[in-house]
Amino acid sequence: MAKRWEDSNARFGLRDVADDGRCGLWGASKSQIISIDDVPKDLLAIAKEKLPGVTFDQALRKGNGDLEVRGKDPKGKIRDIEFSKTGEIVEIE
């Protein structure tokens, strides 16, 4: 799973996410790739509501506690939604 995250981050000009979950972006706080199964069901439901048709298959717990859920729409475009550690939507791309 780490490899897919690395590939998609490379397209955004970000440095690789190491296999141990460390983020190499300008010495940022450690981030950890987590299983999509570990994403709280209520947040995944919100993600599916806000981005209908997207198949979510990746998740990243950021060093600040935020959670980013990523997937692809039917056309293959990568879409993601970021939640704060309190469950509020921070950003939708």
C-alpha cells in the first residue's frame, strides 16, 4: 500500500512516504499510512457522501492527527478528503 501512496504523491511533487510511514516532506511531522478498514465508519460515510462514486482505498494519519482518505472516481482521477482530528472536514480535493 505504501508504494501506491508514494506513486500518487510523486505526481503532486511530494517526496516519498517511507514504508515505515514517515513523511519526507520538509521534515514535517510523522505521518502514518493506515488501512482503509481502520478509518472510522462515520468519516468514511461522510467521505462517500461528499465525493459520490469515489472508491476509497487509502488512508493517511497525519502527524497533527488529521486523517486523509484517498480514492479514485469512475474516470480514474484521484480524489481525497481530509478530516481534522475532531472529525470536521478540512479540505476536499
